[in-house]
Amino acid sequence: MVAVGFVCGHGGTVGEPGVVALRRVCPLCMLLHETHRSRSELLARVAPPQRAALARETRVGANYDWRCARGHDRYPATVREVLTGPSCAKCRANAAGPAASREAGLAFMKPGLKVGTSMVEQRLRMLLGERIRLHHRVNAVRIARMFYGKQEVWPDILVPQLRIAIEYDDPGRSRRAHRGLKEASDLEKDEALREVGWEVIRIRAGGLEPFGTYSVVCRSLTVAAVDEVVTLMRQIRGDDPVDAIAIQQPAVS
Ligand SMILES: [Zn+2]
Ligand SMILES: [Zn+2]
């Protein structure tokens, strides 16, 4: 068997006989990066006897026993499932239960969540804010399933009056990660939102293909692209609800 060593230090020891050195991080480190998690977070969730093995793990398909963050029974799952999947069976049932469905689709303010930090996101917020009244006090939506271990999602921009979320994607954002994985996770996020009555408009910049039901494809974030987003909002919800939050723009002469 050929051992593989990764630059993150996991896997075989580079330099030892029979170890092939790869110039990238191991698949598990890649997935952690992609899902904005850390290995120590993951280690805190695994059953303690398996901690040492998980500390060295490179495979996202490896099975471990996990402790539910809400104190339910331990449950077996792969690393991939824990990072991207629907969590423990009890949490899953609760997420789909009647108590949760009352809150499903609700937009709320999640304190401490970093949003709109990138320049392009700020610009998008500004351009959109010149066209419709944006609600600045919300950044998360309660969903009716578990997503990355949470019963909520954090789209880039929320328009709760229309139940529309806007996501900005460009290759810079996806390149840092596993493209296929990011798209699968984006699809799941869109579905979770649709399930609770929201629609998602994706701005696909920098050569990205259309993705999901409503996409605005553009080279970079332009005024025309943002206008197109508003047009899509009208298509999705009709003119009246959009007019109700529209900001009168001075006519361009
Ligand atoms: Zn690694
Ligand atoms: Zn649970």
C-alpha cells in the first residue's frame, strides 16, 4: 500500500520511504476549510475514545461516533455527514416537528455572525439598498431541517418582506474549496430555504455558470446585474410586494 502525505501534516510522513507527498491539504482538512469549521471543533464532537484517531484522519468518508450538541444519544456518521449532513436522528425529527414548523421561514438576527464583510457584498448591499428598502436587522433564516448541524441558514442578503435570499458567488469564493462540494451544499441550502417558503436568487459572477432556479450571470457586480435581481424579484413575487418596498429612483435624463 502506498501511503500519501499531505501538506497539512496528516497521512503518511513525507520523506519516509514509500510515502508519496501531495502538495495539498488532506480531504478532511479541505472539507473543514470549506465548511468554515476547525478540526478542534470536530474533535470536541466525536466520542472521546475516537479522538486520537480523528486527530490524524484524512478521509471524509471515515465513520465515527458523535455526541449530539443538544445532548441526544451518540450516533454513528461519517465525517462528511457530520460537517454537511442532517445531524442526529432526534435533532432531525425535532427540526421537522410541529414546534419547529411554527418558526420555519422566520428571518432573525443571529448575533456575532459576520456578514457583509467582503467589499463585493457591501457593494451589493449598497446597490440593492438604492432600489429596495433592506432590512438590516436580520441575517439568518430558520429552516425545517438541519444544515451543517444547525436549524438555520445564513444567506448573503435577506429580503424578508419578499422571502427572497440573495447569494453572491464568484470563482474567488469557490476556488478556495472543493467546487462540487460547494455546489452540492449550496443546492441543499437553497432547497432548505424553498421548503420554508423562500426563494434564492444567485448572482453568478466571474464566468460562473447559472446555478439554481434563479441566476443572474454577470462578469462582475454591476448596476445592470442588480437591476436584473430586482426584475427577478418581480417575476417571483409579482409587482405589488416589490413596489411596496421599492425606493423611488430619480429619473435618469
Ligand atoms: Zn489534513
Ligand atoms: Zn440531537
